[in-house]
Amino acid sequence: MATVGENRSFWDGEYDWRDEGHEWSVAWGGADMQWFGTILPRLHAYVPAETILEIAPGFGRWTSYLKGLCDRLILVDISKKCIDACREKFASCFHITYHVNDGYSLDMVPDGEIDLVFSFDSLVHAEKDVIKAYVSQLASKLSKDGVAFIHHSNIGQYERYFRFWQKDTLPKGLINWLKEKGVVEPTDHWRAYSMTGSLMRQMVEEAGLFCISQEYINWGTKPSRLIDCITVFSRKDSKWKGPTRTFINRDFMKEAYHISSLSRLYSLSSLGKGG
Ligand SMILES: C[S@@+](CC[C@H](N)C(=O)[O-])C[C@H]1O[C@@H](n2cnc3c(N)ncnc32)[C@H](O)[C@@H]1O
């Protein structure tokens, strides 16, 4: 269980932000490769967008790309440390506004003006109370054709599996050995156990919105354990209305490894240009 309090104290306190989140892009060969190879192909139909709301930007790993795709960017994070870091990093960008919230509220966001809501690699740690709060508020925050692109947890579907290996049912040494050998998933990536893709779809519908698509993906896990999901949704009266499309993508990590192999030639860092 990753409560709002635990998220705040971890990200605002003990987490070492020295690498500003770039440590999570290593599997792709860098943040630029992950953005252009994995995120942008899924997002391109919805950008540029006049006003973007990014929920939980951390130290701005994706903000760096979103800022060039809009006229107005609103950042909301539960961690003051993260918002302060973004404020400093993007000081020259006068179209960005910054907000520390309580982990639930979007009161600071204007109604009916958000053309894209983006959250990636953050709300996977948020339990259903947080997701429900955000989704229900987004019903009034989205513009007519506005879209929300939310990466969240689906680990609830595999709860029994992960819980079994977390219990002391077998000797610790044996469990660690099985994890090292890759027989057992070494970690649950601190995913929120109360969330699943189907629950997200239910929340979206209960909020009077509709799901454009849902992609179930593995994240540092075997192809059989799709612990995450990317849900894209909008208003029912939007131009995006149509049948909800679902993709069970067991090759998400294969995609990362492939992009990582391209990064040796094409990433900014391989070209000596940072990134
Ligand atoms: C793993 S970091 C990812 C940051 C960024 N998205 C990235 O990919 O680099 C998770 C972020 O989510 C934020 N966060 C966690 N729970 C939140 C909540 N309920 N509302 C807003 N932000 C939250 C944390 O403060 C942290 O900045």
C-alpha cells in the first residue's frame, strides 16, 4: 500500500533526486530515447495542445519535452522539493505555473481549459482513492476535446502472486536466490495494489467520461505480468468518442530494449550532447 502520506514522505524526503529521474530511463538508453521512442508515438495524436496539465512531474523529466508542445503548462505535484526543482529548472519558461497539492486536489486548475492531462511513471504509485479523486475532477477540468493520458498501476491483477513472494512462506535465502535467478519477479516496483486497468475504466465511466484506449504493459517484469496500464480518456462529447480500444502489450520491455540498442547510435548522450 503506497498511501498519499508515504508518497509525500518518500519523494519529498528520503528519495535521492541526484539524477533527476533519469535513472528510470536507463532501460531505454536515456530520457530522450524513452520520450521519442516510447512516449511520443503514443501521445502524438494529442499534441501540440494549448494547455497541458502534468500531474506529478517530479524533477521535470517529461516537462522538458511537454513545455515545447503547449502555450500553457500547469504542473501539480505533492512534493514541494519536486516543484521547487522544476521552478528552478524551467525558470526561463514563463508559460509554466507550479503547484504543490495534497495528493488529491486539482482545485488550482481552471475548469474546462485543459487540452491534455499527462502523467507518466508517477501515478503507478497511487492507490485507487487518489486515482478516483483525480479522474472525477478531470471531468470538469478537460476542455471539450481535451484528453487525459495517464500511466497507472494494474498490479492488482497480480496481487496474489506478488503477495505470496513477499510473505515468509519459504526461507528468505531461497526467495532471494529465486529472485536473483529471475525465477521470481525481484520487485513489485512499488506499484499500487488497489489499482487495475478495469477499475480505471470503471472510474472513467462513473465520472461521465469515456476511455479512448487502454494499453496493458509489463514494466521491468516478465511478459506474463502486465503490472501497468496507460489509459487515455476524454469527455463523452469530444471528437475522440468511438469504441474503446484495448491492447494487451506483452512486448513493452522488448520495445525498451530495442530502443536502448538504437540509443548507442542516436541518443543525445551517445553523441556527446547530454540528454
Ligand atoms: C517516480 S516519480 C516520477 C516523476 C516524473 N513523472 C518522472 O517520470 O520523472 C513520482 C512523482 O509522483 C509524485 N506523486 C506521488 N503521488 C502523488 C499524488 N498523489 N499527487 C501528485 N503527485 C504525486 C511524487 O512527488 C513524484 O514527483
